[in-house]
Amino acid sequence: NHKPISFICHGCVSNVCYLVYNNSNSIGSNYVRCFILMEKVFNKIIFLTGLVGVLFAGSALPLAAEAASLYFSPSSATHNVGDVFTVGVYVASPDKTMNAASGELVFDADVLDIISLSKAGSIFNVWVQDPSFSNGKADFEGIVLNPGFIGTSGKILGITFKAKATGKASLSFLSASVLANDGKGTNILDQKGDASFIINSGISSVQKESAPAVYGLPLAPTVQSSTHPDPEKWYSTSNANFTWMLPKDVVDVNFAVNTQSIFNPDKNRGPVDSADYKNLEDGVWYLHVKFKNANGWGPSSHVKFKIDTRPPNSMTLSFPHGNVVVDKRPVVLFNTKDSLSGIRSYEVKVGDKNYYTLLPGDVVESNPYVIPPQDPGKYSIKVIAYDRAGNTSEASGEFEIIALNPPTITSVPSHIFEGDLLKIKGKTYPMAIVVVFLENVKTKEITQETSFTNALGQFTLVWPTYMKSGSYRLNAMAIDENENKSTYTEPFLLSVQGRYLFRIGPVMVTPWILASLVALLLFFLIAGVAYYVYRFKINQSILQKRFRAMESELNALILHMSQDLLKDDKSNLKAINETIKKTEKIIKNMRKL
């Protein structure tokens, strides 16, 4: 439905309008947003012409969307307890392009267990959330990027079940949706399929011929096998053992083993209740057993059993892109075949990691196989192929992932001052991520920041925080658009210095140094004042003591002189004069103090 709009919009504007149209939730908002952009480019006449065209296009929008369906494949099968089998979830949208689907499915948890969910071979490019399962439920939600999907067998998901109990297990959608790629997210889901599986106990079922009961002939034997209990499974043993219950009236037993599904054995064995065969060849075999009583021979039971003692075909590993690659997801070919029972699964081990299992559909249908992401380095890989009888064939190889070239740092300062922003420039691969690491040499603390390169591979990173003074070690690495990593650049040394106010010769006076000097001067000033006050108080105390002593001496002289004056004796005149002189001397000393 975007073609009329693309017809009106010209040049690069058509792409913008197309995106607006396809990512908006309402038709009206699409038209308005598109023409806001158009009005900036075209004149009013072209704009009005475009408006008429869009209104015409809107009137031509379809009233109903074509139908889509979700279904399971296979939708029915018979298995035995312990069997592991895979069911695919598919979408069919033959007439309308879809670009998203979601669903919640339910199954009988008493009969089945989910072992794993596989996204291998899915049409989804983006998963809104990874598929998950629990308590008899599983859900998925994903997106198919433009141009979307149209067809009848779009694989969404692979579900691997294990049969854990006998019964009939159903598989159905509890809720689901399939959205059209029409810009409006129209749900075009019309039909939700279901599936049904019968789980047997694993005891051999047999083909039994019927005979009229009126003749009194024995019934067809019920046969069990300790070596080949399931007629539909393959076994790696060439020795087969079978037993049956022998009724009391049976006088003879006739049995034979061959590759014919229906056969009438004619060799009498006597009233035996078991049969053993050694060293049978590989292939599909049948045991034929019948009983005889007094009335004659009864119908036969025909028991199928399968033998496969040969391993899968020899397998070699090859790397179509070479075993030395830059891509962290190297591609390897290890597909093989088993001409008899078929391949059941693969076990893969990369490096020193644990083995993981791949089902045939994960490899055969999508061969070559893409190894999970690995970091640069040399790796060994070992693959073991299992056929359905448990026989194995293995192969091993080696591959190496080479790191990308490191970024080129074109501009980085050798030193900055506290408070300055660190600015780094460089060049590497286009549309890549550059990770810059900054390590404090003293504390060993490492911080990192990221930047993105442009189409020319250039980048500029401004460190978002101020750094404290000290020595730092800086290096960087790149991650390209395919998530491949580069090696690290050689480290750059960076010195962060405290900012200074002025320079005295080779000495830079920073605010901290100036503050320290002022604090030191204040300290000495306060200490000097305190010392002066201290000395002043000591001297004051000494002077007070001397003054009091002089005062006491003066008082004593005055008292002595007054006593001499009271005596009316001229002989005391000399003593009085001496006392006066002493008094004058004391007063003079007191003035000095």
C-alpha cells in the first residue's frame, strides 16, 4: 500500500515517507507526517497535488487482509516412552507478506517434556524475546525484517520433545498472531493448527493373524524381546532374543526369522517359549511365531526388529571459507549420512568447552554449519555423528580466528591538567564500535568508554568525566559491524597535572601550593602572636612582683621616717635625709618600671 505514497514523494523523501508510513499506528498520522516532510521540499502546488493523490490512495486501501495460518509439522506421529523427537512450528502466508508473529502453545506435560527450543533455520531475523518454555507451555515472538515473508512453509521454531509416559499428547496454540507487513500491524492470522501424538509403552507390538475362534485354535502369540523391544527403533546388537507365554494346551511351536513381513513358518520346534539368534546381518527382520494345540495350528505373529551395527559414513571437517578467518562465526561442513538407520544427532565440541547436541535438522537443512561466536585465537573442533542405533563416526579439525587490525589513534594528548576534557581521535573500520580503556597506573583501576565510527571509519571520543591528577595508560580496540574484535593498540601514556596559577622559574604554583603557602604563613603569624602574648604575660608578672617589693620597701621607709620625725632630736636629721634619698631612689626605680 506504500506505492501511491512513493509515487508522490520523490528522491530521498520517498524513503523517509515510506518509513514513517510503515512504522506508524494510524493512517491519518502517516499522511500528516509524510506531508510535513514533503512541504519542506516541494512548493505549495506540488504539496496540494500530493495530498489529492494520497487521499485517492487511502480510498484504495483494501478492506480485508489475506489469511495466514500457523501449524505444526509433523502434526501426528506415534512414539514410545523415552523417544526424543522434534516438531516444527511453521507459518503459511501465501498471499500477504507478513513481518511478525507470536504465539503461546500448550501441550500435555504429563506425557511430554520439552528438551530444547531451536531457532536454527528460522525465518525470524529479530527475536523480541527468546523462545521459552515451562509447565506445559512454550511461547515465541519474533520479527521478519523487510521485505518480510510470503509463502506456505516459513519455519519459526523447532521444538524437541521427550516422551515420558504413555497416552495421547496434544499440541495446540493457546493464543497467537501473525502481523502483516502493511505498516499497520494487521493481524492476518486465520487458522491455528494443532498436533496429536500417541505414546506407547515401548513393548513390541506385533502383527497378528486372526482365525475363527470356533475352531478352538490357539491365538497368535504375544512376543516380547529383551534385545529389540521397540519394532520401530534401530538397535546396534546383531543378537536377538524373543520370549512368549506358552499356553498349557500348546503342544508345538513353529517360528522362523527372515526379511519378509508376512511368512508362514513350517519348521516344528516343540513346545518352547523363546528363540535366540546370533550374528544377524544389518537390516529389517521379522520373527514369525505360531502355536499348535490339539485342534491344529493357530495364526502367526509377525514381529519386526531392526539391526544396524555399522557406524555412519566416514566424516571429514572442511571450512569453505578457510580455517583461518576473521569472522568470529566460522563456517564448517561436517554433514554425513547413514545409509541404514539414518543420522540421529551430532555432538560438537569447540576448544575446551563442553559438548553440545545438534539435531539433524539443525545441520542437514542448514549445512554449512555456523559455529557459535568465538574470541580470536586457535581452536580445535570435534564432531561425533550418532545414527539411530547409537553407532558413531567422528571427525576433528582446527581453525583460527584472526583478530582485526587495531584502531589507529591519530590524536591523543600526552598530558592535560585537572579540569580539562580528554579528547581522542582515531580511525578504524567503517560503522564500527571503538572501546577505549583508561587505566590508573597507581591504583590499577580501569574505566572504559565507547565511540562509533562514521562511514569513513573516523571517530572522536570526548571523555565524559574529569580525571584526577596522576599517570594513566590508554589503549583501544575495535568491534566491526559483524561483531568481530580487533587486537589492542599499543598503550599511550597520559599525565594529568594539577592546574597552576603562575610559574616561578621551574616551579608551577598551583592553587593547592598557594593555599598551602598561605596556610603556612598564617600558622607562623598566629604562632608569633601567641609567643608575644605569652612573653608579655610573663614579663608583666615579673614586673608586678618587683613593683610590689618596691612598694613594700617604700612603705617601710616612710614608716621609719615618720617615726624619726616624731622625735624632736636634731641628731636624727641625718638619718631622715638618708631615708629621703632612699625613698627618691625607690620612686625613680618605680618610674622606670
